[in-house]
Amino acid sequence: MGNGFAEIYGEYLRDESRQVGTAESIIFPKTEEEIAASVRECNLKNISVTTQGAKTGLAASAVPFGGHIINLSRMNKVTGARYDGKQDRFFLKVQPGVLLTEIRKYLINKSFITEGWDEESLKTLEHMDKNQWFYSTDPTEASASIGGIAACNASGAKSFRYGSAREHIESIRVVLTDGDVLSLKRGQSIAANGIFELVTESGKIFSGKLPKYKMPAVSKNTSGYYNKPDMDMIDLFIGSDGTLGIISEIEIELNRTQQSDWGVTIFMPDEDKALDLVRALRGERISGMSEPMKLRPSAIEFFSHEALKMLKLQQKTNPAFSSVQEIQQGYHTAIFIEIEGDSDDEIWEGIEELGDVIVMLGGKEEYTWVANNAAGLEKLHSFRHACPECVNMQIDEAKKTDSRITKLGTDMSVPDERLKEVMKMYNEDIERNNLHAVIFGHVGNNHLHVNIIPRNMDEYKRGKDLFLVWAEKIAAMGGAVSAEHGVGKLKVPFLQKMYSKDELDEMRNLKKVFDPKQLLNRGAIFAYEGVDA
């Protein structure tokens, strides 16, 4: 393709990180065989390969640093289903380009296109009643592809209860750089004392040693390769940012829907009391409580005072946010929770318990929004999604004055006992550097997105420098520099704060087992010579 590539395929040189790359060629395969043929040719010619899905990532994983692009958006079919009656487990087999929105639509409407399904898969649908199953991995960007979700081990709000994508992937097929294919099913390829051996469909053996580094003791972590001495090797490829192989098929597990699903947004008088409420909701016993709360939410989300001020301003000036419930003057810091149960009565018992804790912490029950039906819950979800939308709008405005300005958002997590400490660090450093920032995110997992909104390049540079300082401090706290977005290309410097050079070399040597020429997604996880990572 070469000349004029950017003019014709410019939209494939960027993703939601707002970064822009370069490439010389692109294909849109519809089959695994087409992927294999493409990577085989690139391997022979030493051409680097970047894999893309829906390009909704925030870490620039899908931004090419030269070479060839394999865009998987046309591999968008649900290819089968499976029901395990003994364990009451339901699985869907999908191509990597299937979008999260499509999965949700299929499950609600039972509108699967079953062309090409085998007889067993067709019979499986008899076990699926309308709204009986759902896919629990719920990143904010609903147009994300399942392949991208697997590649960065995405999670979302309900990860507090259900975990990340990894916990819901039963099998994958992976195309390696020589065109060979690994078929990995959970529980079938287990490392032993750090030694692994995998056999491709053609009989080729890949063996090696896992690194010695230990992952942080946090509930959400996508900082480099997953690593445990006796790990299931499927987990190495989940969250590997497209650097080890190209995922061509994924079998995801669904969860049963429960009879009732409520949402509650609670406005607390200050941030400290809001964080105490979070601790109580997680089952910790806080001062004034005789015993831990029985209520167990699926999601616990946080919205800082500055985030609420941002939303309040947008409500006054932007009709696009008129449907979001009004932010009142007395609202300071917000906590949103979602609760699932077998009945409304069961959830109401938890709501009454929650009300007592809110009052004990100085909050007011009238400063609480409760939704006990789908329409009300959707309004609360709109409130939750309005924050990142507002941030993106402000960044787009700033780019009009200087096109070099991009979004600055953290994706770091810490152990439970460090929550208040890390919030204090964020607040003090933002104020000390005179930066404009809003904080929101998955506080139940101590995973907050600090969004610095630079008004000029000086603030942009100071914000980037501050992120490096935070990465080092987070690592020292035993945290992860990336919790759900992957490392991609933007967070390579952060990973260098989390792991030593020797540990990163171990990680790179592991990559070389499967990608000896290091052609796949150059610039992601590791810095490459000639690449500004």
C-alpha cells in the first residue's frame, strides 16, 4: 500500500488514547486462516504487526509503530454455544471482533445468528431463556471488542463481584508469528514449578521458564505478563497486549442474571467519610459498627467533589447532559453501588442496613438516589458514564488550542489498606502542582482513574511527570501501575517503575519464546529502539 496509506486508512492509525501512529499496510481478515497467512508472510519479511479490534483502548495498544496492521473487526461472529448442565455453566464461542454491545443485544433478544453452528450449539440455546444470562465484564466503553477485552484483561464496575475478563475466559485460540496455532483450554496446560510446555496444532513444542517476579497483591492488575509458578498457561496470553500471539477465537463464560438488580448513588459530606463508606461496603468493620455489613454489592464506584462540580457545570450549559439527574448544592463526594439479589425484599434489607451506616457517617438518606427497576438503573448508569464523557469533551476543547494535548488518566490500583493513603497522595500532589483534575472509578478494588485535564502544554508536561512519580509510589505501596487497560505503549515508563530491569528482561525473554523476532505489537509493554514509548 505504501504511498497515501494515511490518507486512505488514517482512522486505523489511532485509538481512544488519542495517539497517532504509522503503518505501511493493513488487512481485515474474516478467518483464522487469513490471519495465519498474513503473519506468516510478515515473519518471513521481518515486518512488525499490530493487531486491532474496535480501537477503544486507552493505552495505545492498537496504535501501530510502523509495519502491518491486522484489524479483526470483520471477524465478528458468535460461532457457537455450550451448556454444562452438571455445573449450570453457559459458554459462548466468539470471534475476536464481536463487540460487547452485540453480546448484550444477543443475550437480551436471543437474536443469535446461528449460521454455521454445530448441532450441539443449536441445542444449547434451548437452555437460554430471555434475560437469563449476562456477560459480567463491563468496561465503560460498550463498543469494545471481545478480543480487545481479552488482550488487556479488561474488567469494569462489576469486577468487584465478578472479577476481570480472565475469570470468564474458558478457552482461546492463538495464532503465532509462524502461522501455527495454539488451542488453549482452561485446566489443560498447567506450568509446573515455573516450567511450561505447549504444543501447537501442527505438533510444534514451545517450552520455557516463567519469570521469577511476583505480581502485586491487588485484585486488579494488567501490568505486564500474568505470572505464577503453577499457573494455567491460558492466563499468560490473556492480558498480554497482543505481544505473544493473535487471539482468533475466545470462549467466554456467562453469569446467571438474578431476579432483582438495584442501583444506589450516595452523596457523602466529605471524601474521608465516603471512603469509610467504601470500606464498610467491602465488609470491613469501621469505627461505630458492631459487626460488618451483610450487604455485598456487585459494583462500588467513586466520584470526587471535582468530578461532581464538572458534571454540575455541564448540566447547566450542555443539553447533552440534561437527562442526567441533577447534582444538588449539598452533594460533595458520591459513591455508586449496584446490588443484585434473588428478590427485592432481600435487597431492601440491605438498603435499610446501608441507610443506618450512611447516617452514622454523617450522611443524609435524602441525599441518596435509589433505582429499583431497569429504567431507574439506566439513569444511574448514565450518571456514571457522564464523567468520562465530560473529560473527553474538555480534552477535545484543549486540543483546539494545542493539538499535542491528550488525555492524562491513571489506571493504577493499590492494596485495600492503602486506599486512603493513595487518595491523600493524589489530592495533595494535584493541589501542589496547581492542576485541574477529577477522580472517579472502581474504588471497591482501590482502582481509581485520576484524570488530569491540562489547559496548556506546561500543565500537560507537569501532569505526565506527576504520573511517573505516582507510578513509582504506587509500586512501592505494593500496587499495580495498570489495573485494567493494559500497559500498551503509553504505560511502558510506568512498568519500568514497577519492575527492575532484570525482571523486565525476564518478561522480554518470555516473549521471545513465542515471538523470537519480536514482531508483534512493537512498543507495547517493552520499549524498542527508535520507538518513543
